Amino acid sequence: MFNFAISDNEREWGIAKNPASGIQKFQEQKRERWLSKEELERLASALDSYPEKRATLAEVSEKQRVFVRNEAQRAVNAIRLIIMTGARKGEVLLAKWEQFDLERGVWTKPSHNTKQKRVEHVPLSSQALVFLQSLPKEGDFLFPGRMGEHLTDLKFPWAAI
């Protein structure tokens, strides 16, 4: 921000030198945190109950309630796949059925969906395979969205869960 203000040719900001220059960046240790068994059990319980709770929040018709329940279930399923595979949220939300070889038990993530921008072949656990086989196929994407082709975010469901 200061460098931007300094580069202003008209000197509108009145800054000639960055006061933060020369200050060493704080070296923070990378943190790893794993959920305890109790936390995982509480999360599983919250995931199980979320679609029904979400569907009963608003006074709407039964048809709308079914739609909301199904949408909430897709969000829950996306979170479950994240937990089972360790994949990033964006990778899961952009996942297509064609990327999964359920016979071999491999998820091939295309390079444009990964952080490293290279193809990744992820072996799937037996739990993940059973889970994926239980999902309904409602289009190209594992988790179709309301307005677009796929779910785009999990902020609201995650906050509620």
C-alpha cells in the first residue's frame, strides 16, 4: 500500500518513503491440527442433521423443502469428500464424474483444478469409494449447484454446521 502511494506521480498521498521498509517479516511456524475422535463424531452428527434442519428453517411448500434439503445434502456430501480425501474445497466442488475411476479407485484431478497446476492421481480409500458409489449422478459434476453447473461455495453450510 505504501509503495503504491509512493509511486503516485502527483504526490497526492504525501508519502516519499515506505515506513515499513527494512522490517523483517515474522517467521511463523506452520501449524498442523487434526480433529480428535470426539470432534469428528460431533462433526459427523452435525453433518447428518444439517439437511433436515436447513429444510425446516423457512415456511415454504413441501416442493421447496425437498429442493432445499437436496441442496443441503449436496453441500454435506462435498464436505464429507473433503474429509475423506484431504482435497481442497475448490477441487471437490469442481470434481466431475469423468475424473473418477471407481474400479481402480483413483481420482485424476486435472491440472487446472489443482494448486500446483499439474495433474494429480489420488488413490481413494475403500470408505471414499463406497461413499462415491452412493452419490446420485445428477449431471457432469459430483455436486451440482442451484444456479450454475456446480456448487460454488460451502461458506453458509459450513458456518451453519
